[in-house]
Amino acid sequence: SMESSLEMQVVSEVVQYSDSSFTARHYDRDTTEPVSFSLKSLNELLSWEPSASDLFNVATVPLASRLPPLASGQPKTLVCHDMMGGYLEDRFIQGAEAETVYAFYHWEYIDIFVYFSHYPVTIPPVSWTNAAHKHGVSVLGTFITEWDDGSKICETFLAGEEPYRSVADKLVQIAHHYGFDGWLINIENPLSETAVKNTPAFLRYLTDQMHQRVEGSVVLWYDSVLQNGELKWQNELNDQNRVFFQSCDGIFTNYNWSESNLEAMVSRDAKQMANIYVGVDVFARGEVVGGKFETNQALRLIRKHGFSAAIFAPGWVYECHEKKEFRQNQDKFWGLLSKFLPTHSVSLLPFVTSFCQGFGKSFFCKGKVEEVKSWFNLSAQEVQPLFIDHSSDDEEGGWVRTRGCPEDAWNGGSSLLIEGMIPSTHGFFGLRRLFSLHSTIPTKTFVSFTYKLEESPNVKVALELKTIDAPVCLYQGIEDVPGTSVQPQPLQEGESLVSQFRHRCGLRDSEGWVTRCFLVESKGCLLRDIFINVSREISGEEAYFVCRVGEIKILDVENLTAIPAPVRNPSLSEVVWRRGVGSGEGYVQKLYFNATLHWQYPANQARHFRVYWRRLHDPNTQASSGQEPQVLIGRAYATLYRVVDLPVPDARDTAPCWLEFLVEPITREGFAVSESHWGRLVLKYTEPA
């Protein structure tokens, strides 16, 4: 049956094999898939205009609000991601198939993420912006000039007010258009007298315009050029580079400092000191304090004197070590730094996380493997916890560690593995804080917790929510929702979302996952922390435990009865047909279809979309011999998806051919919606006569 409650769009195509007219900037030449990009010259910057092809590269996740706010006078932590020239697997906007990749997931420890490359204008790949924004972390691009080419660029655009304003205006438009939060300005070449005289004015204008266009935006200056135009790194803020610092939001110092440089910068103005980001090169090049796995030595001194820190190239843990041990090395590096990194909380409701880190060996859906292949897409990363390693903090031998683990998951590519030892002297093992949040709790809140005990007879696991102790915070009650219970009062019968969230409560599935559900009634409370509690039922002997946490949801019950929006106006553009040459016995030159599928959906109402296709029988012959099953093509984190090299039936054999594309939204709360709300687009195609 071709009927649907939404109007069906039908598109007709004649198969033609012409070279795609795509710009190399936005699409990979070999596959036509969308890629993130930099701008390689002053000319490319000045001629930049937004285009329809840009939509793939626009961040879809707004910057989550956080505490303390970025503008508070507290020392901050910046990470500058400089790895092998940048734009590696992370440039593929729809993700890449990759065995080992560099990803970042210690977001609660950092405040600003800078994407760095040696092209003049580095636009951060959209997947990094999406992942950082989920965690309340600001993202900066880089504007860099270096060597002789850099000198030429600077002499051109710093010649006077008009040229430097045109450059600043474009940088502001680019950040605003792609949805990131500011710029690191890095002039690594000498400047003439005129150019250096115009530099503070350029910085002031850029900073001013950024603040007007992008709320909470940041412009930082790299410690390189002096006020007389000489290229001479100072490794500190002093009278020779202060004029630049005073013209923007802060300075990122070079790395070759010693403690005496820090002492020279200490001022009575704490807010000023928080805007001095002391550089730390993880590769430890030159005369530096710490670096590598001793980066904590540098951080200790930076924090002792009250400065912010700029950690440069922490991709060292990936580049210089066995790639298969990436997670262990990453966790070790950040674990060593953690006591020098103040964490921030994020304000997110609904709060839903499956702990996916944006890469994995398989893709899981509701505890079952959906696809077995190594994949990487940071847009798929879910909110990450504070990782814990208290290996020896208990004199009686108790310990606990948490890490992301790709071997088994509930949704996405990884789950949170908690392992530890409860010493024989404790019946109860302390709370471990997983998330630091700052959200007002709705009057009626639904909480679900999906986990699996792997090696732990006699151990109980529980979720605990900590609220801020305020006189107004009242709990009327907490109700356990078992799978067999009658519907709790606030949930209306017959709502698809309500039944979806209830049907798992209290059940253990065939893979061993258990989902516990609770209804919490409260008034005027602020949720502050999510803890995990491990206790044992029988005391008297040590208990080793392994618990895998698959998903945590904290939802407003009122939203569960809301009817999700339908997908509207699906359309196709940029169609490219190809004939591929197969191999092997009796090979056929298969027909491949490439196109961009667009649709409309209210902003921030979907976690992601699942895109499927299937072959249709000719709808005109009324042959209702059942449809073919739909096949998942991929997941979209925006309202468009590039279908790449889909092998489709050959129109030379049966003309015309009919295909259907389906777009299924997954709601913000993580629920599926009924098929009547999906987007459907039918493609009819023929070969030219």
C-alpha cells in the first residue's frame, strides 16, 4: 500500500552519467560525500559566501548552558587540537569507516576546544562542534598566517581599516553561519610598522563584532608578534605584547616558559589572570616543564599561580602510541591531569545518554548489534560522564574504575563499564559521581536506568540523584515503575511514547540488560549530580564487580504525552548516477545512485534520524504482492543526508524502476515515532531511450 498520512513526494529521474558539478571544497571527489574544509588563501576567505552545499557543515547542536559560565573569573582549561594537519577521518561529516581514530570525551574538564591546522582559515569540522556543544564547551576556529606567504597576507589585510574590517567581517560571518564560537588569531610572521599598528584595531573590531553576532563568543591572541612587529615568542604576557591582549578576550602563551615567567605575570586582578591561557605542549618540544605523561607537572604550576591552561596537541596519546591502546592512554593522560582541572556542569533536560563516544567496532540499537563495522562520527557522541579511577584510594583494598567500552552497548558504539572491588569490611561502597548537572527538575520526572551486571553475584547497583539542598526542594514521592504495574497516574493510556517507555521497565532482556524505572514527584528542586551506587547483599568477603551501564534517562513526564512532529517536505537534489565495474564471475556493471535527501523537522526536536530505502513494485499495476523490507542506509544528525553509492536495480532490465526513501525521526527523549510520521519520498527512474 502506497498510502500514508503524509503526502508522498514522487520524483522522476532519467539516468545520466555526467561528471558531478560539485565543488571540491564541500564534497569528496571520489565518493561525493560531504566533507568539512578549511579556506586556503586570503582570496578564498574574502570571496566566501554561504551556499546550499554548506548545510552539511552547520552545527545542529546549540551550545548547552553551563556552570560556572565561561565568562566567570575562574581559571579555565583550553584544548588546542593540532593533529597531523587536521581534517583526517573527522572531515567526513556523515562519519567514516575507520579501525582506529582519535576522539575526545573528557569534556567536563575543559572549557574551550580549538581546532587547529596550518591553513589560513581553519573552520572546525561540524562533528567536533556538535560534540563540544552538547557538553557546554565553546569551539574556536583558527586564523593563522606564517612564513613568507603569511607576511604577504598580513601586509595586504593590515594595510588599513577597510581591508582589516573586510577580513574580520568574513570571520564573523563564518563563525555565525557554521555555528561555532570564536577564533584563535595566530600571526607567526614579522609585521611591518603599518601592519602592526593596525593589529590591535583589527583585534578590537573582530572581538566586538563577534560578541555582537555570537553570544558568549571568544577571540584569543597567540603570543608570537611584539608591538614593534618583531616575531619573538615571549612565553608570558608582558609590556611587549600586552597591547594585543588588551584588544581581545585573552592570550595563549607560547610553551617554553619556566616558573619565573608565571611569577612575573601574577597580578592582583584574578579575572585578568583567568584570560591568560598558559601554553603546554604535550609533545614537550623545546625547553618545557612537563609534557607527555608528565603534563601534570606543568598544570600544577599553572594552577598554583591561578592561570588558565592551554593544552596543545593532546592527540600525542594517539599519534605516538599503539593505536589499539588509544582509550587506555587517553584515560591515563586525563586521569593524571584531573586534579588540576576544575569541572563544569551542564544544564540539559531531557537528560538522555547512552555513553556512546562517537566511535566503535559495532553499532548497537536497544542492546542488539545493528551493524558490525568500525565506525567514527563525533556527531553521534552522547553526553560523557566524569571518568573515575580510584584504584588505590581505599586503604582496605577497595577500588573502582570507569571507562567507555565498545565490546557491548545499549545504543551507539560504547557503554560505560564500571569495575571495582568492595573490600570485605564494607557492606556498602560509596557513591561515584557520574554527571554534574544543573537543571530544574520538573514536578513529575521519569527516570530510567539500563544496566547489566556482568561479574558480580550478590552486588546491587542503584542510581542516585542529588538535588541542591534548598528549603524549597520537596519530594512528594518516588514510585518504582515495574513492567507489570498499572499505569502510574500522570501517564495517559494509549500514548505511543508512554507505552514505549514503559514496556521495558523492570524487565531483563535476552542479552541481560535490565531497565529500572522511577517516577519522581518534587517541587522547586534543582538536580545537581547523578551518582552510581554499588552495594553488596552479603558482607564478610571481598566482592569484585563489573557493571555495564547502557543508558540513563531523566525526562519530564509532561513531554511524554506530546505528539512528535512529522517529517515534512522530503526532496532530492544533486543526483549523480554511476556505473561501477564489478569483478568476479559473470559480473554485472551495477548501477549506483548518489543524491542529497532533504526534509524539514523542528529544530532540536530530534536526537537523530534513521534513513532507509526499499524497492517498490510499480504502484500503477495495483500488484500488492507485499513491499520489500526497508534497509537502513545510515543515520543523519541534521535534516539532510547524502546517499552515497547505493546499488539500485538496473533500469535497463525493468523500466521504470521505483524506490522509496524513508526518514524516521528519533525524538529528543530517544523514542521512535509511528511510521505515519516518517518522511517518504518515492523515486521513479528510467534509462534514456
